[in-house]
Amino acid sequence: MSFTALGTAAPMIQLHTFAALTSAATTLVIFSLPRGQTWHRRLGWLWVAALAVTAVTSFGITELREGHFSLIHVLSVATLGFLGLGVARARRHQVKEHRRIMLWLTFGALCVAGAFTLMPGRIMHAVLFGQ
């Protein structure tokens, strides 16, 4: 494991990575807490903010296609929309819908998108597995 590739990456990529890792770590803590309690809600706001930063900063990363957006950016738009929807459902006490949306966001925005960062040639692949 070497953080050299990340340390020399553009600031937008570093912020994107920090926000994504914050979301992932917060997910683990939230899943271990009782639902609806104070800490679940507080950490939930941190999770939403971190995931929103992850999605927004992705628009500044266009390395997969020079100067253009790629298919991963469609996921970013969907993430922002579903974050708003998930928060709205929680505020209306529609717990089942809130849970369903947030679980899908966790799977799609963190797990699936995160898996793509581990492909050879990507920065996180270099961080975890070396050049």
C-alpha cells in the first residue's frame, strides 16, 4: 500500500477520495447504531454531506474521457437526487422508504462506484496494490 499516487493527484481527486472514504467509514458506524436515535441522525447528516461532496467533486474529475463526462457521472446525478429524496423521506417519517433509498445509495454510490476505482490504471488501484 502506497499513498504516493493519491498524494500527487489533483486536489479535486484528493477531496473526492476523502469524502468517499468518510462516507464509507460513516456507513459502518451508522449500520452499527440503533435506527432513529440521536447519533444515527447526526451521523446520517455527515454521511449525506460526505456523499454529496463525493458526487459533486466527481464532476471535476474527467480523466476517464478527456474533457467530457463519463457514465459514472450519471451515477453522480442520481446520487444527488436520491440523497435529497432519502432525506425528505426521513423528515416525513417514512422510515421504510428512507431505509430502502439509503441502502440503494450505499450499494450503488459506495460499493459499485467504489469497485470501479480499484480497476488497474486508477489511482486507488495504485494506492492499494502498487503500480
